[in-house]
Amino acid sequence: MHKYSIGQLVYFEGAMQYDAARGQYKIVRLVPIERDNRVVYRIKNAAEAFERTAEEYQLKTGLG
């Protein structure tokens, strides 16, 4: 089950292996949960022209 909903603003922690910008993103899509049980989202930052994929553990509400 997804913790966040479409349209919600979240703080993205970033991914160590990628040069992903940390900061505020909007949830744009909930990715269906598959057998590996990873909870995944499509997120979008207003300053970027593309969406990112993020796992739930990488997201927080607020700035802290």
C-alpha cells in the first residue's frame, strides 16, 4: 500500500548512485507494487523537464 498520494508534495532524499537533485517533488503517479514488494512512485520537480522514479524510503513529508 502506498503511503503518499498523487499530487502530494514530498521531499526527495536523492539516490547515492545517481546525481539526483534533492528537494521538493510532487507525486505524479503510483507505480503498481509487484512481487518484490517495493513501493515506488513517479515524482516531478518543477525545475526539471522529466520525472524520476523513487522508492518510498527515499521520500519524506516536509523538509526534515
